[in-house]
Amino acid sequence: MEILTEKQEAVLKFIEKYQLKHGSSPTLREMREHFRVSSDNSILKHLKALKEKGYISKDDTPRGIKILDSVKKRLESVTIKLPLLGFVPAGGPVLTEEYIESWYDVGQDIVKKEEDHFLLKVTGESMIDAGIFDGDIVIVNSKKQPRTGDIVIALVDNQNTVKRYMNEGGKIYLKAENPAYENIYPEHDLFVQGVVTGLIRYY
């Protein structure tokens, strides 16, 4: 297919993002408001170019842009179930009723091996500068070995915490991403239970 201009690509990406979120296409008004233009003409011009170049197909109804192939693939992709754990004991995740709060469907484009992963809900604001907020659900790979700078789930003083793993000259500690919180230097044992590989957020 023909190469898109920067503005045409921006319109196409907005359509794709909107379809993934809503399961339908944006109206002209919604696109006009998003791109902060005063008339429909500029949007219609880009839609016409996208149609002529084969990126979209549409009819004359308000939400007449057909679901994009890229969106169809993602909406139809196989999902796997991951457990949301209330607590992760030393030694790693335990998949029993005692620890599992609920299950979530996650796409295979995000997680390849379900047996290696679990979910944990974040509490507190110690990682806000890393874009992780109170109430977020993090996706954790329990088999991945942590490297300096990775965000990990660790057990410290019998409590799970989300922090950045640091190893400076053999001295291991957990770094907070909020100046209001102190770093954690273990006095005895520190169990790293997995590396954070993704995040789920609901609004």
C-alpha cells in the first residue's frame, strides 16, 4: 500500500485506538474534536486519502468506517487467564484459593506462557515516577531473573512490595520511584518473586 503522510497516519492510529477501546468507529465530530480542527473538510480529506490508499473502507453512515484488520486480529486473539494474587509467599506464587482473589483474561500478545505469570494489585504511591499508581494491576513473570533496573515484586518483612531492583557492586536493594519514599535495604532475607513485564489499568 502507498505510504501515508504524517497526518494521515495520525488519523489512522486514532481510528485504530478508538476501535480497540469502543468496538466501533469514531464519528467525524469526535475526530474533529480530537484533532482540534474547526471543520469536517480536513478530516474528510484524510479519510478519502486513507480509503484510496486501501487502509480503510467506509460507508456514509456516522460510524461508517469498517473495523480495521489490525483491530480484528487483536479483538479475535486468543486470551489466557492469569490469577490476581492477594499475597505472594516466599518461594513464589501459590495458585490456591487462599491466595487467588480473581482471574483476568490477558491476550497472548502480552503473555506467552501463562504458567510463568501472575497478577498483583499495587497499593501505595512509591512507584508513581515510574508510571505505576495505587490500584494498578501489574503483570509479573515469576521465572525471569531480575537485572539491575528491573521493576520487581519482592517479599520484605513478610510483605509484598513493588520496587526497582538495584545491584551496585553486589549490594542489593530496592529503589522507590517517589522521593517521599525511602529505598529498602534488607537486613536479612529479600525474596524476589518476579519481574514486572506489564501493567493493567482501569479508569
